Amino acid sequence: SDQVLSITPNTQEEVEVLKNVSTQYETNLWQPVSSDHIEAETPVHLYVPANSSEAVMDLLQKHGMTHVLLANADELIEMQMRNDSTDPRSGSTFYQKYHPLEVIYSWINRTTHDYSSTVKAILVGSSYEKRPLYALKLSLNNRPNKKAMWIDCGIHAREWISPAFCLSFVHHALSFYNQNREITDILDSMDIYVLPVLNPDGYKHTWTKNRLWRKNRSLRRGTNCVGVDLNRNFDASWGQGASHDPCSEIFCGSFPESEPETQAVADFLRSHKDSIQLYITIHSYSQKLLFPFSYITDEPENLSDLLEMAKGAADNIRKYYLNHYAYGSGGKALLAPGGSDDWAYNLGIKYSFTFELQDRGRYGFLLPESQIDRACKEALTGVKTIALNVIEK
Ligand SMILES: [Zn+2]
């Protein structure tokens, strides 16, 4: 069957073997995101489809390299796509499942209909394949000069827990306003914009063709390789150190904001930068709360605020859910240009975070539905902690 392996190279030779395996064989590298970043003493997570399993195992054995089996992937994939409920109102279990794109669109419709006085769907743009990009605006009162926060999900298609979080977050906010003190305080002081699926074409593709697709689905002349890594396409030190190879998982595109999805989000944030104080983008996996910068190792001027907020969030997650989230500047672990959080920060949104949700590699991108509830509650705790901090500033 399809498998997910964890392999830790101990020598430079073993690093080269893994680079070779991940580029020459039909496999999908989960961690790190590109073979260029494979290094000694750091675990590599590799998805190996059944048809290349024998060749990969032979090669590892030949070099005396051991591996740990993380998961039997095809079983997990099948479990995640089973029993989809098509009725968004079928009770709390709706938020404990993954949903195909069409169901998310109908959920957006339903939500704006059920909460017509407080929720609006704003069309911020459309995708390469012309699917609409809707952001929900949650606005519970009309205070003058109200501030706002922005959350986007699903920039990377295969990170299914991310859109699941955005849905669950909106549900929590609307259901517990006036019941839960924290969400009430937040909504009393801020409007909240939530973009549940930033990359709808990629997300659709993960449901129909390739569960592990990451990029968008844009085409370009001169190559059969499809898609741009939208989180390398923002205008934050764009292209410097990213991949310019259209076949790479971290292809940065032909110029900053070359992709309609990136441009739509950037345009919206530019035109709302005076009100939006907090930017949060949701990814998986690795359980990290990251803040600028990711494209350089320099520290942001409000480092102490960002650090305090991220630490507060991680501490609360540990306190309530006994789970560990690392935090810090993104660039300390891996330099990555063109990311949305750095771009938003440079735009002037000084509280800017990337959340990497569950898990730390046991299931990776194939996090089972049984874990959704817990993963979303942890992230919700993190978001609320940070938002309340921002309000006090
Ligand atoms: Zn991601």
C-alpha cells in the first residue's frame, strides 16, 4: 500500500541518497517541503506510493538506511473522503469532518443566510480556474473606527485541517458570541474577516485527482508542470532563494502576485490596511506559531510583542490541551521568501502570524477526522489569546 516514511539521514551521503529518492522516484516529500532543504540529523517525511515502494525500499536498504513507518496512507485517504455529510446543518459533527469544495461554498451561503445581519460574504477575487474567493466578514456591531483581524485558510491545498479550522472558527464565533467571554470581547472590539479556502482550485484537485497537491493550478507556456506555491508568490523579498522551476513544489511564479489568488488577497489587505491590525494564516503540519521574518534572519522591530503573544498562545494550548507548540521567527528554522505573513507585516499589519496546526508527522497532511476537533480547539485557543492581546495594545 501507499506509505509514509520517516527517515533521518546521518551523513552527507545519506542526505544525497534521500535527495535522489525524492526527486528521481515517484514520491511526495512532506518534510522538508523541497529536497534542497534536506539535511543531516533532521527527519525527512516521505510519502511513497505502492508502485515505487519496492524500488525505494531497495535503495534505502542498499545504503543501510533505516526508516520508521508513519502511516498506511491509502487507508487514511479513504477514511477522510468517506461519509461526507451534504447538509451543513446536520449538527456538530459537520465541523468534525473534511468537506469537498462544493459543500464549503454551500456552507458559506447558508451561514450568510442564517446570520444575515452579522455576516456578509465578500467576493475578494477569483481563482485561476475562475472559482470565487469569498471572505466572510463577521461584524457584530457598528462602532466607529472599529479595528479588524484577518484569517485565511487553505493556501496550501493538501493541508485539509486548515479550511476545517476556518469553518470551525466561524461556527464558534457565531454560536458563542455572548456566551464565551473571550470571543465576545474580541467581536465587540473587532470585525473578523475569514477566507476559508484561499486556493480553491488546488483544494478541488486534492479531492478529485491528487490528495497531496500543494500549489494552485495555473498553467504556463513551455512546461507541463502546473501551479505556483502561493505562499512564495507574495511580494516579500520575492524570488530570492525560492525556486524558479515551475516543477518545484515551491515555485514562486513568474513575478510577485502573478497568481490571481495572491493578488486578490493582497489587494483586499492593501485596501483595508488601516483597519486590519492582526493577520493570521493557517497551515499544517508541525505545531508551530511563527511570526516575521521568514525571508531574512533579521528580527522585527516589535519582536518582544510578537514573542509575548506567541508564547501566551503556546502556553494556553499547553495548559488546556497538554499539547506542545513551538514558536518563533519563521526564518530561524527555514528561510522562505514570498510568504503572506511577512508581506502583511511589511504592509503595516504589525501583528502577523503563521499557525502550523497538528500534528508533528504521525499523520502529517492526512490527519484523521477524529483529530479535527482537538486540532481546531487548540488553534482557536491560540487565535483568541493573540487577538485579545492585540486588542489591549
Ligand atoms: Zn502550508
